[in-house]
Amino acid sequence: MRTVLSVVGLRREYGKTVAVERITFQVGEGEIVGLLGPNGAGKTTTISMILGVLAPSAGTIEIDGADLATERSRALERANFAAVHAPLPGNLTVAQNLRIFGLLYGVQALSARIDALLGQFELQALRDVRCGILSSGEQTRVGLAKALLNRPRVLLLDEPTASLDPATARDIRTKIRAYAAEGEGGVLWTSHNMYEVEGVCDRVLFLSHGRILLEGDPKTLPPRYGKATLEELFIAVAREPLTLEGS
Amino acid sequence: MDGARTGAIVLRHFYLLRGSLTRVVPLFIWVAIDIVLWGYIARYLNGVAGATFDFVPVLLGAVLLWDFCSRVMYGVSTAFFEDVWARNFVNLFSTPLSLSEYLGGLVVSSMITSAVGLAVMLVLAAGVFGLSVLGYGPGIFPFVLILFLFGVALGILGSGVVLRLGPAAEWFVWPIPALVSPFVGVFYPLATLPPWMQHFARLLPPSYVFEGLRTILAGGATPIDMLTLGAALAVMYVAIACWFFARIYRHAVRTGLLARYTAESVS
């Protein structure tokens, strides 16, 4: 499997506080990797560094072979993201936002690509509606459409289904899985919904206090640590990280 | 530098203007009020002074050019504020967009919006007060260019201040033209100023524009040396402003300010 995202020795400190402590991981082509951990574990900090909006204190990030530090534009052309904490400008319509970001990512045949994504995410009726007045679920779908505009080699999803009803969330999960299965790119997915992670992710990384504590298949990982479900394992990571570290 | 990415920033601003009367009206309403106000003041002064001195070209021409410079500055900073108000930094700067492409987009947006203000001022000044700035001939363009460049520099500088100090700092930006205007002799010769103000004035490109224009209005030749110095200073200010913004941006990426930019995000 070809590596599309390579993170090596990534560290981020704020003064004396270490937010991310020398983490190393890869995401392969067609793979969906879950980045899990309690609030403040360093997930969003890690994603911000991969997106180039936060400088690492140490370490390297390569997106589809392009070093983010030295080939920023080339690296970011191959990535995209959707995050609940970064909605698209609410004063522009769905189609306007997609056009602007399509131009920024250098998408070819942009109008056709926008039409296809509007169809894929059932947004045709909202095409000329300002994003600011959409429901949170609709905004999430627009964010995902934007995230897929450039057919990214690395797709970063920060709690992509957090504000969706179960039916829409399942639909979105299916679409993301299909995207990964087509082999267009790898996905790094953060979520607090362990049921979802188990169903979607090929591999998970548990972050705690900025370090990768556990890594493995979300289906086989819980029994390995004496837990019945991924959710129980998550709670254990959040409450007793040191116990797990030693096991 | 990718033209499409710069174009995306301009297109974003066009979309915002097209759909919003509250964004379009300020492009010309304040400058129109200024022209009307100063036009009548100039007419009144002409009446008081008799036929010995024509205040219209001196005062109204100065207001028109200074307002143009201010509109260029506001054009750049307002285009930047749109991203502040929409909390759009993470979306924008996680794309391949480079800083020069972004700043280029802000400047082109400002060219378009300030041109609207300039057109309204020219029409009003000519139509109501008989002042034809274009009557000065092509010799006026270097003066306009210097003011444009200085407006760009102020706009980028102000944007850098807001990026560094947070959205609330936009109140530092709006009064900048008013703060600068006493030093650059918009309405009076620099010799009127006390020596310490004249020292500052010599460092500001618009000083050379307004001194030069007064020289021409008094019947003198176009002061090439003044224009050259003013242009060189203006280019230098643009370079300094870009360097300042890039430095602030790098600081914001390094400290996490950009990723967590909020109303009270000074760090």
C-alpha cells in the first residue's frame, strides 16, 4: 500500500506544555485511519499541523511525497479537510464557496466537478443558499463537498458526522468509505463516536497527552487490552492512560 | 504565483459585493459626501476671497486624491477583514494559496473597489463643481500611482496589525488616514507645519504628491525629483508592509494564533 501521509517525530509545544509529543504514523492509499483520544489529547493540533496552519516544534510531514515544510503549495494541493470548527464562510452561497475553493485548489473542469459534488451530497436545491443559514447538518455536507473538490490524496476529517442525524451520518460514512475504496486517497478521521469508528476505520491511533498510546485494528484492539468494546477502551485511555501504556 | 488563486480571492470579494448593498454603498457614499462638503466649502471660500485665488482645485482636488488613497487602504483592509469576520483563515491557509497570492488578491480587490469611489468622485467634482482632474492630463497618473501604492502599503500594514492583535484591533486601522493626513499636507504646504512634523512629512510619499500638485497649480513645471522620491518611498513602504505582514503571518503559524484566531486571540 502506497503511503499518502507520512508523519515523523511530530512535536508541538506551547511554552512548557507539550501538546503533541513526537508522534509518528502513516496513512496508506485507500486506508481510513481513526485518530482518537479524549478532548485535549492533541488530535486537532495534529490536524492543524498537517494542514499547515500550525508550525510543528519538530518533525516532518509529507503529503503524497511532498514535504509540507519545503513544498507547501505542492503538498497542500494534495490534501483537503472538513472540520466542525472551520465552517465555510456563511456570507457566500454553497456554489460560490465551492467555486472559490475549487480555484484555490486548482481543480480542473471545476463547474462539472461542483455539479457532481452537489449531486453526490444532495445539495442541488441549496446551491444558491448562503451557507450561514443552512442547518448544521447541511453545513457539514457542504464542508464535505468542499473537502472532496480536489480529489485529495489525504483527506482529513475532524468529527465529520458530529452534527448529523443517524441516517445522514450513515450515508456520509458510506460515501467516505467509497471514496477510500476507490483508492483516490487515504483518510485521517477523528471522531468521538466509537460505533462509527469501528464501522469505518481500518486502523486507529489512540492519542493521550499528545502521544500515541495504542495503535491497531479497531475490532481486535479492545480484547487485546481486556475491554469488550472500543468505547470501553476509549474511556480507559481517557482515565487510565498510564495503566494501558504499561500493558 | 498562481493567477487563478489570486483570482479566487478577487472573485470572493466580487461575490460579497454583488450580494450586499451594505458593502456597495460605502464604496462611494463617504467620498461623495466629502466631495459635496469640500466643494461647497471651496465655493464659499472663493466668494470670501474674491477672484484672487481659486480654492476649488486646491481643496477639492486634494480631498479627491486623499480620499482615493484612503479608499485604496480601506479596500485592502476590508477585503482582509472579510476573512476575519467569516473566521476563514483555517480554510484559506490550508489550501495551496501562498501569502503573495493572497495579498495580490486583496490588492486587486481594492483596485476595483477604489476605482468605484474614484469614478463617483470624478463625476461629482466635474459635474457639480467644474473640477476636471483629467484636465491635468497624463501628468496626473504618477501622482495617483504614488497614492495608490501608499494606500496599498497602509492597507497591508493595518491588516498585519489586526492579524497580530485580533479582530478588535480593527479600530486601530480605520483612523489611520485621518492620523496621517495632517503630516502629508493634504490642504496646506508642508512649510506650514512645525519642524518636527516636517521631518515626518518627508518620510511619507503623499507629502511629495500634494507639494508637487501645488507646484503645478501655482504654474510651475512637474517636479520630477519630488515624484521620483515619492514613488521610491511608496515602493519601499509596500515592500515594508509585505515584509511586516509575512512576519506577522509566520508568527501566527508558529504560535498557533492562526489556527485559533478569535476575537480575543492576542498572544
